[in-house]
Amino acid sequence: MFSRYKKPDQSKPQLVEVPKPAPATDTATTSRSSGVTRKPSKVSAQVVPMDKEKKRKERLGEIKGELHKRLLDNLNLSALETATENDLRAEISAIAGEALEDMAIVLNREERATLNQDLFDEVTGLGPLETLLKDDSVNDILVNGPQQIFVERAGKLQLTDVTFKDERHLLRIIDKIVSAVGRRVDESNPYVDARLADGSRFNAMVPPIAVDGSLVSIRKFKKEKLAIDDLVKFGAFTEEMAAYLQAAVATRLNIIVSGGTGSGKTTTLNALSSFIDDAERILTIEDTAELQLQQTHVGRMESRPPNVEGKGAVSQRDCLKNALRMRPDRIIVGETRGEEVIDMLQAMNTGHDGSMTTIHANSARDGVSRLENMIAMAGIEMPIKAVRAQIASAVNLIVQASRLQDGSRRMTSITEVTGMEGDVISMQEVFRYQRVGLTPENKIIGHFTATGVRSNFSERFRMWGYDLPSTIFEPFNGN
């Protein structure tokens, strides 16, 4: 009956027939005993269509569950690795068709096509999540248990009608993802970070830590890298700011991109990296590889968590220490969040000019305070003045990225670190985003402006051949 992808000598499992839903009742119901015609209330008339749709979805879900079991029993999974997509789809359609015939279930063409696609996603992909992963308008997928899946579109969260059958179904998809990258998640290790095949960032937390069902978050990987021109077009910053940042990167200033979760730090870092000369050797260090550098000479490193025995962990700090022995021109750390800050600052101070990283902070001044806190948490006993002197010497520029209340992402500040004044790190803001109001649709009204302060690195820019006109540092006059 089936092709070479069917397991040999397998008897068909006995399946329990899924009962068809009862036919819808007429709007008027007649009692045989009394002969009195009773009309249903208005509330009943409204509820019936909803119940009918709900029962239809539940019925299709039960059918899909039974057919998935049939597929696992009949498909030769080892042979699927060499199967083409068309062959596999044909095989799934054949097995599903025979199973539906055995179960005496009739589906229309649309329902059958949807069912076959869902089964294909279950076998080869990530089940219900596949449709969301293929949707280019979706930036983030957030799963709060099997029955509640949110997505982020254009900076706003929306509840979808996509669901898992139950918690076991969700856990099976999670295990499928993490096992593909050699990691595990269970009661003894209830949370995990991983990367999907397309580069998307994946995080999961399972019961008993997740109280109401497993929690999953997927930050989708953009197939097309946004360039500086794209970000200017989208209104993330202005052409004048882009010209300034190009000079800053090309003249090898050490840059920190600061911002909150989902503010666009990695996107900004990717865009800034496009200004690096193709002849330079770049080493990237990340917990989850996301950077998409286009240069020829790029070495990528990714940290590793401990194994089942609690051994074999490789931290970002370990990668950073080793990177210093690999003759890099620039080092880019995806995110600095712990003791690796010491080695990052040391690298910036010892001949690796032009290095970049991101940190979580709400402003440039908060970013400096966070660097101080990370040094303290690393257990390094240094006087606070020495710590600040180290930061002031290493960091030249802090770029603040923010996600505003209407979901838009803006580069809200570009601040230069100019040195020390007594025990305080001195800084000057060169560009900022000025908010002026809110539309009735809750869209933020604002504009970018220079602060009127001339860059502290103007002479450096000129010496490297980037003689920026003084007009880009003039404040916006409102015209």
C-alpha cells in the first residue's frame, strides 16, 4: 500500500473512532409528548455556533493526534532523512487517507489539506509553531502553556488561535528542539537556552518551575540583515547620526550598545559592524550566536552550558580569554552580563581598539553604573576610582537603543565618554531623540536632534579621513 518509507511488516493499530458531532438542531424544537413548540432563548442561539466551532476544532485535534500515532507506527523514520519533501508529503497523505477511511471519518478538501500540513509539520518541524515561524511579520513567539500562544508584530503583543493539544504535546516539541543541539530539559534541569536550525534564539522553562505549563520564548532570526540605510529609512535614527557612527566605527572607537530587552541592541550592533573594514580579523563571542557579520575574516564562538554531570561548561569569559591569543583586530561580544566584563575592558585597553558589545541598561549613565556593578560581582577588589578610570579609559561611546511605548524602536541617545573629573566619569551627549507628544492612536511624535556639543573625537575623525561637517552637530530648529 505504502512506499519505501513505511516500516516493514507492521500491523495496523486498532484506533478508537472519533465520534462525529451531533447535527445542529433546528431553531424551533417540538416536544413529542406535549406537541408544544418551544423556541430557544437568544442566549442559546448565540452560543450554539461557538460551541459548534469549538467542537469542530477539538474533533480535528483528536483526529490529528490519532493520525500522528499512526504515522509514528508506520513511517520508517530512519529513511526520512533522505526523503524529498514531495515524497514525504505524498506518504503522509496516503497514510492519513487510509486512517481516515478506517475511522469512517469524512473531511472536506480544506480540512484534509490543513490536516496533512499539520501532520507534515509534526513529523518534520515544530508542530503548531511552524506556521508562526514561517510568518515574516512575527518577531517573537511567546508560549504560556499549551493553550496560550502570543506573538509580537510591529512591537505589539497579540494572542493567536494556535494551540498545542496538551502539555505532553508541548513538552515533546521542546524536547525535539533541545535534543537537536545536544542539550536537555527535565525536572532536574528545568530551563534551557538553545538555537533553532534557522538561527532563532530559543528559551524554555518546564514544570515544576513553570507553574501553569511550559514557558517558551523564541526570538526569530531575521533572514535579511538590516543595514544602516534600512534603519534610517525605518526612522531608527538619522543620516547625520549614521555618518557620525560610521566615523566612530571606522576610526576604531570602543562602542557599547545599551538598551532593554527587545530594544534592538543586536540589530544595532549588526548594523554598526557593517562599517568595519573587510581586511580586519574579527572574533565574535556569544551565548547564542545571532550576529550576522558580512566581513570575510570572521571567527565565531559560542559558549556552552555544563553537561548532565555538571562538567564541560565553557563560559563567555573562557572564550574571551582564548580570543586574546588569536590575533584579533576587533572583538565583538554579543552581550556582556557577568565576570567577562573584566576581560572585555582589558581587551579594549590593550590594543584591541574598535571592540564592541551590548549591555542591559536604560540610559548611558545607567550603563556605566552597570559596568561597575558587574566588576564588583566578578569578585575583583578594586577601589571605585580605579574601576571608573578603567571604564573611562576603555569605553569611548555608548549608543542607547530603546523600544518606546508604541512599539517603535529608536536610537534615543549617542553619548561620548570623555574621561574622569575627580571620582566621576565625565560624559557628553551628542545626539538624542526628543519626544514632543502623542497622537490619538498612541503613536509617539518626536524628532532626532544634535545637542549642539561638538564631538570630542572630531580631531581623531579628521586624522583618519572622516572630516565631519560642523552642521551635523547643530541642534534641530523645528523647521
